[in-house]
Amino acid sequence: MRLLHRYVLAQLIAPFLFALGAMTSIMLLNQVARRFGRLVGKGLPWSVIIEVFALSIPFIVAMTLPMAILLAVLYTFTHLAADNEITAMRASGVSVGQLLAPVVIGGALLAAINFALVDQFLPKSNSKLRTLLIDISRKKPTLDLREQAINEIPPSRLFLRASRIDPASGRLREVTIYDMGARDGRRVIYADSGHMAFAENETDLLLRLHDGEIHEFKNVDPHDFQLTAFRTNNILVRNVANELERGTVDAVRGDREMSTCEMRTVVNDSERERQLALGERGRVLHRDLRTLLGLPPPPPPPEVPPHEAPCGWWRSILQLLVPETAEAQDTAQARKALEEARTRLLEERATRGQSGRIEVTPPPELPPGVGPEGQRIRFLPRRLPLASWSEISMSRDVARVAQRKVNRYQVEIHKKWAISLACLIFVLVGVPLALRFPRGGMGLVIGGGLVVFAIYYMGLTAGESLGDRGHLSPFMAMWAPNFLLLALGILGLLWARRASGSTRGGDLSEAWEAVRGLWHRGRGRPTP
């Protein structure tokens, strides 16, 4: 059996590497076609352009790795069945499960590799790519201006819209500029045409507008409107960089730039924020009812404890390998004593029907009644008015935004696991499909692969949208395509165990006839 397992795996390696290289190259060429013109037009060095496309490879490989496994399985088992090798193996007492064992082990290993790629390496490469693209966008930003759209000209607060933009000559037609930089008012500039070019220092952008008007008003006197007509108007936008400066902007890390543990932390914080917002809304209503009934205000609510940090075992292993710098430990007991003093003071005032807040200030000296660590604790009473509608709606909106954030990050977490385990599920789908149509050839490899890809990735895309909006749970939204293909794969394997293993028939024409038969039976017509 070891010899048989090595033989099957050896037959899989070459198609897998070819499919992975071919599909990765095709998708990389698509990225090159989309971005090459914009990158070269900015006068960037070739090393930066190559770095942009190199940082795009990890994302592409994470998507093409499951595809390559399916194509390799379809090609290998179709080839083995067409050469009657499957028939010979089954005649010698080798079952389908024994044939499937090495492929399943290989699929599980590739699933683990793919998860390590999308969870650890891919977020870092995405973060570097995003930062690099932001730095590139700051160099010659005029090349990124789009026609019939409002474009920001960083770092100024100018927004430009033009019906025609020629990046080569810098000519503009039907120009509108919105100046949002002034704090005391707003200004809108309309021009029939214009021209943009960099100044001699290659950092300032010069806009020369022709035949237009300036509409301006001040906040201090909103009834005063100023209209100025001009033949030529020059606008100088300073510090619009024409040189590539690396690392000047720290890109905000989104869900695509975080590992699973980091996203778990964001999910826990957002869930705690949602609970606090919902609890605050209920407490406001309870407080208003007690105020209207003339009852003393309710006691202060218990604090919602923060969630435990996820992946603590992983951080413990990293700390053992690379110890972190110890922080000062002299404030833990002081903080605990201060919280106890604040709680006692709030409870004492609440029993008297008083409500307010606690103010802790470090005094210049230590008079009587000071708190721990030389901090003064003071109770500031206040009258509790009825809550406004804005206060209640704000808590509701905070809870809604926090829930959407939880959904988005949970969808991304399940997506990492679902795409990785698709490597194993595609094996379970590909083997019975190849055994069912042993003479399908390259038509089955390409056509069957495209059908499975379409079902899986369309379901994944639709599920991601539904999960982000909260129409489906993040788990079901991301795992539904996997469950569907897994069910089809199990049914196919059950059929393959009962089949005789003969290669007679089993081409794509048989599949077409079966589809025609189902179509005619569904319409109530006899099969021709």
C-alpha cells in the first residue's frame, strides 16, 4: 500500500504544480493589466513596481491553491481511470477508500499550509501593499484624477471635478473645485477650462483656470454671498509630493490586514461595546421612570468585564520563546483600592437619594480624606434630567454599528477557515467526479473545475455580503458552500464504492444525456 500511495501522490504533483503556476500567472497578469499603466505613468522605479506585484502574489496564491488541488485531482484520477489503472487496482482488492487515503492526507496538509498563509503571512503582505499604494498615490496624484468624479487633491482640502482630464498634457474641461479648507466659510470655483502642472520645485501643484466664477460665503454672515468672475485664476496647492516617500503614512489595518487572533480581539471589544450601549439604553429608561415616580436614582450599574484575550496559549508560547519587557507592577493594588473607595462612596450617596459622579484628582499635598496613592476622591452631585431622544438613539446607533463590526470581522474569520478547508473538500468532490466520467478528458478537467469553482465562489461571495449585513449568521454565510460540496462529495463517494470501476461509457456525452432526460421529465415530455 505504501508503494501505491507514493504512486498516486507522484501522479498528483505535476498537475498540481502546473495548475497552481498557470492560474497564479493568469490572475497576476490581470493585476498587471489593471495597475501597470498607472504605476508606470508616475515615473516609479522598476523595483517599486515589481514590489507592488510581488506583494499581490500571496493573495492570489491563497485563492488559486484550492483551485489547483481540484484540477490536479480531476486530471490525475481521470487519467488513471482512462488507462484502466483504477480497474486493475480494484480488481486486486484495493478499495476506493484506500485510493482516497493519500489524497485526503495531502489535501489536509495543503489546507493547513493555506491557513498558515492566509492567517499569518497574508495579513502582513496586505498591510505592506496597502501602505505602499498609499505612498504611491501621493506621488503625482494628478494621474489618479478621474473624469466625472469628485477627486481629492491631498494634502489640501480641495476637491476637483472635471468632465475631461488629459493626464499627459494636464488640460481640464468644465472644472469645478470645492474648497473645504477654510474654517470660516466655503468656496466653490467654476471654470470653463484649465491646466494643471507641477511647479519648478516638483512638489507644488499649479492650477490655472480660465473663464469662470468664484462663489463664496462666510459662516459669520450666511446671508452675505460673494460672486467673483475671472478670466484667469491661478491656484497653488503646496506640498503635493512628486517624489515617492516611503513610510510617511501608517495605513489603518482592516479585516484583511489582521490575523485570526487580532480579529478575535476586535470582535470581543465590539461585542462588549454593544452590550454596554444596550445596557446604557435600558438604564436610561429605568432612571427616567424612577425620576418621574419620585424614587431615588438606581444604584450604579455593575461594570461589564472585558473578555479574555483570545489565543492566550499562543501568546504564552511566544513569550516563552521571546520574553517581553516587564511593565511596572506598582499600580495594581493602588487601582484596586481606588475602585473600592469609589464604589463605597457611590453606594453611600445612592442610599441618600443622591446621584452624581466621582472626581479623582491628585492634590498638591495630602490633607485628610485623600485616597490611595495621594489621590483625592470627591463626590459631585448633579440633578438627573430626563433623557433626550438623541441620548437614547445614540445608544441604539452605537449598538447597531458595533454589531455590524462584529459581523464583518466574524465573516472574515470564518472565511479564512472555509477557504483553507476547501482544499480538503475539493478532494472529496474531485475523486468521485473523475471516477464517474473516466473518459471525460480535459473537457471534464476544465468544465467540471469551472462548475465547481462557480458554485463555491459565487456562494462564498453572496454569503459574505449577507453575513456582513446580518441577514445570515457569519458561520452559515461562509460555511454553506463547503457543506453543500461536502454533501455532494460524500454522495459521490458512496456511489463510487458501489460502482464496478469499468471505464466503459462515462464521457461527457453521457452527462449531457442525463441532463436532457431530467429536463424533459421535468416538463412532462417523453425523452427523445
